[in-house]
Amino acid sequence: MFHTLRRALCVAAALLLPLTGVQSARADAAAEAVGAGYWHTSGRQILDAAGQPVRIAGVNWFGFETANHVVHGLWARDYKSMIDQMKSLGYNTIRMPYSDDILKPGTMPDSISHDGKNTDLRGLTSLQVLDRIVAYAGRSGLKIVLDRHRPDAAGQSALWYTASVPESTWITNLKALATRYKGNSTVVGIDLHNEPHDPACWGCGDTSRDWRLAAQRAGNAVLSANPELLIMVEGVQSYDGTNGWWGGNLMGVAQHPVQLDVPNRLVYLAHDYATSVAQQSWFSDPSFPANMPGIWDKYWGYIFKQNIAPVWLGEFGTTLQPSVDQKWLAELVKYLRSTSAHGADSFHWTFWSWNPNSGDTGGILKDDWQTVDTAKDAYLASVKAPGFDTGPGPGPGGPGDPGGGKAACSAAYTVSSDWGGGFNAEVKVTNTGTLPLKSWKVTWTWSGSQKVTSMWNASHTQNGASVAAVNATHNGSVPVGGSAGFGLGGAPGGGGVTGLSCTAT
């Protein structure tokens, strides 16, 4: 496939066994928390930790793989509002492209606005920003699959290694990410390498080109670091003389399946596109679009239909401008199997892309990074799926969770004016944890005989020299990294304090 900025670029249902009272209670609880924990596979389905089938139905949000070293659009919006909008539209998973550059020590993101937005990302490295996105996505009920999209920000590579990024670096970095998010089941899997293509082969036995063998090496390395992760393996371009989309040809799986050391962790991943990306022979077939299910069956759909493994259409997209693309997308969505008719016994998918700045497809969002392309979104309505349980989130001290999973805050006290007989002071409360504050309390001790004479945006009690101020109803909620404030007047002057502290309540 020719790339612009885009690349700049399960057969039988599970057996129903009689449930005891305890088993039934467990099933009821699980049904209320679909998607909880890490996932595994069973035949063509993906199951959550409780054995409930789940369906990946999401979007690609790219940028970490580019020279910005961070998801795009943060110059226009706060990352939390983006994730909130994804959830509100019914998407439940983010495929997150990255390049190995973000794992270099000290790599910093570019093009993030901190003007009233993304304030908690100020000064963070690219990996630390990723931590924050993972943490917020998890609390919002979205899952994330990390996608090794490029070896470096310069561009994609046909093979999983380049002269500057050898296989050893690729595997070391995959293991580093697996370790970084170990215990945080928001990150449910890793896509080992994006769009292998010629000269990459499948099953040819040449270790320098055989993507299937490389995927086994890397997949087992990832599982040695975190055996709970799903391993997503894309196809190649050509197999046995038959060409397809980059990463979209999984014909070789029939004779040469990927074999991992940990069972029930393998998901095959395909890509498929319309004419707005590139022409293919099947688009001009007289029987189009009726010919398309047979094309998809041949390249990747058979894996699902023969109950070999789950299949995830990791990328598909279009500008929707040509009528042929509209017919293609309508036929593809039908092929993916509607959630209403098939539930999670369906193909998994993530649309390319959330971003509007994908040169050959556009995105779910329009160019203002706010407005939804309702035509594209409507095509996907029948294959969207429920969101997932938010789960416990990362453990104490885990990535993206410096507050240890608890709400935390700090306070800064500044005397703004002092005229001897009295003074005014301002207090700024900052959310220093990784959970939104619901309310807060600031306490301090006067250095002399001062008394509070007035207070705004908070209420107070005073006992001798000790003062406690609590939030007003309108400013108790403070987002992660955000701040609130209040002011006060006191007398006599000289209103310095000791023992200043903030408590999240």
C-alpha cells in the first residue's frame, strides 16, 4: 500500500454448562463487569478474565509514531475530552501507534497546548504522557492496544528491523512496554509491528525476512515479561504469489500458524482499505461489491470462520468521497457481523482513524478536531460494542498513577496585599494525584493572632490559630492536574502561615 500521513502513515459458540448457585452468582457478577481484567482467547473469540466474550470496536489515534512523539490533536483539545468523546460515540478501544523513538530516554512530546488544557501533561516525557492517557482511558472504560507502528519517526519499514533499529532493540522495547504496564489491564495487548510488506514473507524460513518466525520470537519475549497480554500479529503483503494490502495478507496462517509459548494469547490482525488509499483489482470487478466477502475470506476471514483464532481488522478507512468507497464500507461492515445479531462472536475492529489529519482517509473527527463526521460514524453503528469495566486501574506507583490510586492535592498560600491592619491572601489547590478530586480541605496555622474576616470560594472554621477551609459546591471537583482556588481577608496584618496542607476528601 502507498502511504501518506496515515502511515506518515470465534466456528461453534461456547458450550453452556449447567451452573451451580455459586457459579450462577459469579456469572451474574461477571455479566455486570464485562471486559474486566486481562483477556485471553478461545477459538475465534476473545474472553475477559471472567470468561465473558468481548468485542474490540474502536479507533486508531495516531501521533506517538511521528516527530511529535505524542498523539495528535493535543494542540487543539485536552486529551481527556478526546477520550470522553470516543466513549460517548460508542468506541471501546484505542489502537495507539508509536515508534521506538518514544522509548529513548528523555524523548519529549511536541505540539501540546497547555493553555487551559492538558495542564497535567506539562513537562512530561512522551512515555509519561502515554502513562496519563492509559490511566484516563482505563478509568473511562476503554482498553488500549499498543501498536509498534514504526521503528523511528522517519517512516514505516517493510521489515521489523532497520539498520538503525535492529531486531534486538525492537524486542527490548516491546518487553519494556510489556513490563511498564504489567498489572494494568487497560493495556490489553501489543501489535508487534505495523504492516510488514515485501520483502517480508510468511513461512519461507529465511529468518531475515520471515515475519511469522520474527513474530514468534517477539511474541514470546513479550509474554516472558507479561504472560497476560494478547499478542497481535499482522499479515504480510504477498503469499504464494498473491498480493494484498500491506499487513493484510494472512493466507499463510493456514499452513504456517504462529506458535506462542503461552496458549490462548494470539490474535491475528489484518488491514483493508478502499480506493481513497489505493486501487486494487477487486474494485473494478464487474461483480463488485458482491465479490468482496470472498476476497476477505481468502486473505483473513477464513481464520475466524474456521475457528482458528480471533481476527481483528486493525485498520480500515476511507474518505467516503468516491461512491465505490461507500459501497465498500457498507459491505465490509456487514461482513464484520453486527453486534445485535452476533454479539462478541464477531470480527474485532479499529477504524483508521480518529484523527482528521490522515492524508488518505481523513478521520472520525473533522478538521476542527471537534466535529464528528457523522456519515463515517453512522456506517460503524451496527458493529459498535459495549464499553468495558473500568477495573481497579494500575497499582500503587504504577505508570500513570503517581498518586498510588488515591486522590491527592497540594496547596499554595500567597499574601496578595498587606496594609498592617489587615491583609488579603490567595490559596491555590492543585490535584497532584491521578484521580479527580470530589472535594478538598486546606488547613494551616497562623503565625500570630490573625483571624479570618472574610472568605470567598470556600468556607472555613477557626479554632485559635488553626484554620480549616473546605471547597464551595462549585469548585470541589478538580480534574487530574487541574487546580481550584479561594481567597480570604484577615486581620491584623502579617498573615503568614505554617503547617499548610491539603487533603482530598
